[in-house]
Amino acid sequence: MPMQQLLRMGRGAVIPLDTKESDELWILAAGHPIARGEITIQGDRLCITVTEPADVHEFNAAA
């Protein structure tokens, strides 16, 4: 999701995810991988926990 779209979203907006809580995901900045992470739930909040730095070669192999 582009940052501009994210910034236009208001309180209570929903961002659909096609992943489960236990799935690993890529954290991207300007389309480039910067870290790996996982979705966690803390109370009533959905969080992304950074688990490791990104490996660009692994990201490119997955694409």
C-alpha cells in the first residue's frame, strides 16, 4: 500500500491482509525489503513485530 494512501486513511479504517497471525511477512519501504516480521495481536491491537533484517536475495527469489 502506498504511503499516501495510508496517510489518507482515517481512524477505524480497515486494511485487509491476506495472511494469518503466525505468517512471516516482508516489510518494505519504497518497494525495497528492509526487514522480515510477523503479525502479533496485543490486546485489541494488531502489530507487526520485526524479527530480522531483510535478505534482498531471499526477497528476489520469492518474487
